[in-house]
Amino acid sequence: MTPTTIITLAELAVQRDAWAAAGARVAFVPTMGALHQGHLSLVKMAQSLADQVVVSIFVNPTQFGPNEDLAKYPRTLKGDLELLSGLEVGAVFLPNTATIYPDGFQTYVHNKGMAEDLDGVIRPGHFDGVLTVVLKLFNLVQPHVAVFGKKDYQQWRVIERMALDLNLPLQIVGAEILRDADGLALSSRNRYLSDTERALAVRLCQGLTAAKEVFKAGSREPKNVVDACRQVLGDVAGIALEYSELRRQHDLTPFAGKIDAPCVLLVAGRVGSTRLIDNMEMD
């Protein structure tokens, strides 16, 4: 069954108030569309946590830099709705840019810590756009819980920090990465890859896996773990590695000495002209 679509804020308020009157617990999955099975896994997790699920589809312009792929970012609304039709979501919120950013808009959210590292260096201003749109969507949907994919690990942690810092009355949940059989993390941008690039992109997961094997073998030296990943990725023609960094899971701070807490190895790079990110947790 085609899911209920909501365009206007008035329609959203009516649905939100009806669920509140019924005492329904609401979960929220914000997306930029171009949905794939990874997104659907977030929806399924959200359904396990609440009575009703709202999925938003909005390509947020403020999180794209001037030389990034906003114009060509895949917009596949018909296919997205078809995918969601089998999951019986409560509603799909489809705001337009004028709804989210009305004339004269000038207020943004900025994280002064973990958002200024890793992707925050490579993509200046990116997380200001992410946090601003996510906070706006939280205010509009008013969910009890929101689900984010761990593939965008830094994004998940920065949003989690915002919810804590600003006393937002909702729970932030991270869902595990969904991968293809060969290990490539599912991503809307994978559709940009040629067959040759797709074969190269698998090396990201292979590098992470090599690092995890070193960790599992007992090494607690950050350099040894990171080097295992870089040896797989370092000199591969067609892959331009931007970073591979080992951080504490909960706050993304680096280790001054030995690994003494649950950690995550994060990688980012370009395969051809397509920028991809991936990560792997180690406990």
C-alpha cells in the first residue's frame, strides 16, 4: 500500500496531534531519498521501537559544499515510495526547501567539538547544515526516538551530542551498517560508481577488516591498527584516501597512548570522482 505522504506543516501537525491523542510512540527516520536496503533496515529498526514511523525525504542544500554533488544527487521519489510501500510506515514527510528554509533564514546549529574534525575538515560547514536541518525536523515531527545509520558514524555521534547538549526530549539510536555480499557498505552514492570503480570501492571494507584483524589479534597500538588499513588502501590506483583515523567510539577523540576504550576506525576517500565513507567498530 502506498504510504501516506505529508507535504505541508499543517498536514504534519494534524497527523502528529492525532498520534499524540492516541498515545502513540513515534519513531523518525530522516533521509535524503535515493533509498536502498540500508535505509529500509533503519525503518525496520524504527518500527521495532515505536507504534508509528515517520520517514522524511529531503535533499538538504545546506549540508553540501559549493563543489559537491547537490545538483546531481539522485532524486528517486517514485522508487522511494515504492520501496516504503511494503513496510507500512505511518507517513512520509516530503517538505520543500521553502518550508525548511523560509525567506530570510539565518539561524544555524554549530558543534564546536567533534564536528570540526574528520569530515568537518574535509567538508567545511557540512555539519552545520546537518545539525540545523535535523533539529528543525525534530521540532516538526516531535518523535520519541530517531534512528540514524552508523555508516555516517560522525554524523550519528554529532547528532547524538546535539540531543544531549540541547536537552532534546528524544532518544537517538544508531543502526548497524548494511553491506553487500562483498562487504561494500550500502550508500546512495554507490550508484555513481562504474563497474571498475565498484570493484575498487570494496577495498575500503577490506582495509577496515584488515585493521580489525590486527586489533582482534591483540594489538592495542593505534598506529599498528591504522597501518593495517592503510597498507590495503595506500597505493591503490583509483582510490584517493582522504583519511583513515582511529577514534574513541563515544566522542571521536584520538588515543594519546594505547587503545584503552571501544574504538572505531573511520575512512574516507574518492573512488574515481565519487566520495565514499566507511567505518568499523572495535570493542
